[in-house]
Amino acid sequence: MKIGDRVRFMDVTGGGVITRIEGRLAFVEDEDGFEIPVLLSELVLVEKTEISKNANEAGIVTEKELSGDTEISEDEDYDFEEDGTDDDPKFVLAFLSGEKPGVQSGSIRLYLINDSNYFSFFTVNETGSNGQAVNIVNDRIEPNTKLSLGKYLVTELDGKTWEIGAVMFKKGKPFKPLPVIQENINLKGAKLMKESSFVDNDYFDEKAMLYYLLKGSFEQKLESLSEKEIEEVKKEKGKKEFRKKAKRRDEPGILEVDLHIHELLDDTGGLSNSEMLAIQMDKFHQVMKENLKNKKRKIVFIHGIGNGTLKTELRKALDRKYKDHYYQDASFREYGYGATMVII
């Protein structure tokens, strides 16, 4: 996608025209003239538009015209702290049942999980019976993160064949080459509707169906075992804590802010849920205001998983009040799935 393309939002109604792109963030102007920041991966292309020489007259801003202080090119990389070693990389396609957690429906949510210290360029194509392929999505995913691929009706996926390709790499440093990923997945609606297909896992706080595109040592071991041995290994694995919180090196550029209410208050007696949420959000706004001039500063807000209310409110505030700042899930190896990293 590029500036001038007409798009619609993947998860909510609405859309418009892309007026500018900053990194992986597109700014979409809707029919009312409001500019809405949206991740490129959460947009669906409706109509491609070639930018004319008179683009400026139409009010379209090109990447080169972004102001100096806030300019972020599409090729700019942030420094990522590696988690652990490169000995056990995994790359996983995850299927989650329902419109959202706890709500069963005929929908499936898809995520791509990069459980490694590598960047990856990936593409997902749908191959028809005539042998022709249609690209579903292509993007780049950062190390130790997960990326939403959107929501689909089970009927849309049933009987389809998806071809997934990915290249794993690091930039600016030597790395151990990994095999190019090239997998075909035959999607079956009956399996996607079966409750037993979804199991407890290390990546989500709800059951999921996982398809390993790049298997870790544990998954490779399972392949060589009998069914009885597999159950014994799984039971043993379940007794152990799968992820231990990594010990972060001292890094001046990263600020950790724990928004759990017991970290902010000694006593929460007599406070309602809404009052506690207001205190947590006040702390969030305070930290953001204190760091607005600290360009490239990374702030990790630890909000926990819980029912997702604090995370939702935090990200709403980032989308509405702090549009110029990039954010993403913080490393799930270190924080699980309960933290958001903001880059000033």
C-alpha cells in the first residue's frame, strides 16, 4: 500500500484514503476529513491510486515531506533487545476461536507468532484449484512478537489452501541462517469448529490451534515419539514453568512502568474498578507527558492480561492523544502478553 490508495479497516467499519505513512503506521483520512492512524497490517486495499505530480494540490503528503523531527522512514529499524539465545527459534500460525475471547461464533482470529530473535519477511497466498495464487497478506514481523492477520468466517476458510513463505534474518549483525519457510496449509472448516482443536498454549491466555511453520526442539521431539510418549512429555512440560521472566540488562533507553494497581497504591480498599482504572490511566498519561521530548525513548507499560480493560484503554489513548508515537506488544518472552512498548 502507498499514499493515495483507498482502503478499508479490517476489524471495524470505515476507511478512506492513505494520506501519509510513517513506518508501519498509515494515516487514513475518512469522509469527514478526520485523519486516523492505523497499522498497515490492519488495512484492506480497496483501490490503488497513482500519485500524480500535483499530489500536493490534492492535499496528499509524501514520505519525503514529513517534518524533520517526526520523520520515520518505512525502512527504519528500532534496536531490539534479543531474548535468550538463537538455539530454539519458532514461527507459528495461530487460530483463535470466536469473534473475541469468550465469545463463540462462526469466526476465526488469526495470528502469526515470531518466537525468535530474527526479523522475518513473510507472505500468505491463497492457491485456487486452477493453480493461480492470490496474495492475502505480506508484511514484516519483528523478533519475539505476534501479528494479527485479521478475522475470517469459518466458511471463508473452509476448503482453502494457504501457501505461507517466510525468510528469517537479522540486520547489521552476523546470524545463524535458518531454512526458508515454505508451507502449504489445507484449511478445514470442520476442524476449525471443533472445540477439541483448540488447546492451552504458551502464547495466549485462551485456547488456540497452533500450526508450527518453524518447529522448536520440543515440537521436533514430539514428532519422533509415540502417542503414549507424547502425552507423558506434555504432562511433564505442564509441571514446569515454560517461560521465566528474562533478566533485563540495564539500558538507559528503556523505561519500565508497572501499571498494576498494587504497584501504584498500598491500599485499594473502598475503590471501585472504574476508580482504579482512572488511577492507572493517570499514571500512564503522567509518564507519557514526562517523556514526550525524549525522542526514540522506549517505554514498556506493564498492564497484565486480566480482562483486557486497561490494555484497551491504554491503546485507545495512544491512538487518539499520542498519534505521533509508535507502539507494539512488548517482548512476550520477557513480559508474557501483558505489556505494550511505546517508542517516543
